[in-house]
Amino acid sequence: MKRLLKFFMTISALSSLIVARLILSDGQASAETKKGAGVATGVTSGGQVNDDATFGGNVTGRLKLGNTPFSVRGNVLLTKFCARRSGRTDFALWSDQTSAIIPEVSLDVPIANRTNAYLTGGYSFVKKDGLPTPIGNRDAVVLDVGVESEVANKSLVYTNAKIGFGAYQNSDASAVNINGGIAYRFK
């Protein structure tokens, strides 16, 4: 198990560097890149305090690795914050209290014209352990399965489900997260 964890940590660190460049770049990378944003929702609870399923947002990036079926992906899952006044919700923002950063390596499989299915492996780094995110409240190994499809010239929609293994403090429970959003393809 330690070897597997070390492998995921190494892959995660390397893909984080690539995805950080992708997200911070002006879109002029030589490889095909995709950037997107959408919603994220946790669908499980670890059964303890601060283990509740959490709704939030996601920001994602993908960099295809040449002519191979592999890509590196990066995700940031943000937690929803509601400002309340007089017992009613006035507005909702994304909170800066915590987030989960998930670098991943994916195997991309074409399933239809301009549509890919993908399977990823990575690691979730929770900014502040103990605070809930859509993928649990502590660092964990993450597996993901998803679909992305180009619906218009350079515009894509995506959806995926992530499983964070042992992603809750004081619980052996795994976290399940569902994401969806719209992305733009550069190049």
C-alpha cells in the first residue's frame, strides 16, 4: 500500500506542475488543452462531524500527452458558502475556507465522434483537513470515471464521478463526488 501511495503522490506532483502551467497559461500550449468550470456535489457522508455531503463548484484542466491515449488533468473542488440574513439565503459564493486540489493522470478512450470516456487515478489534497469539501475532508487516493463531448466548435460538456478512498477523518468511508460543467478546447 505504501508503494501505491508513493506512486500516486509522485504522479500527482508531476501532473500538478503540468496542470498548473496549463491553468495559468494564456492557452498557447503546443498540445491540445481544455479548461472548464462547473458544479460539484458530494453524495456520501463519513458519518461524523464535518463529514456531510457538500455542494460546490469545480475548475478543471486537461492536457493531452501527444498522440497517446493519456492526459494529465487537474481539478479544484470548491465548497459553497451561503451568506444569510434574517434566516433566508441572500446569495451564494464559493468559499475560500477550504478546497480539494486533485491532480490526475487519465486514460482517454474515444467512444463516439468528438466524445471520449476517461478513467483517471490521482490524489486529493484537501487545503484544510477536517473541513468538508465535495470529495471528503482529508487527503485521499482518488479514482474517477467520466465522459466529455465536444458539442460545438471548441466547446465541450463533461461529467464525471470521483471516489476518494478513506477521504473522511475518523471514518473508513469513501467519498463519492459527481461533477459536471462546460469547457473550452484550445488549439
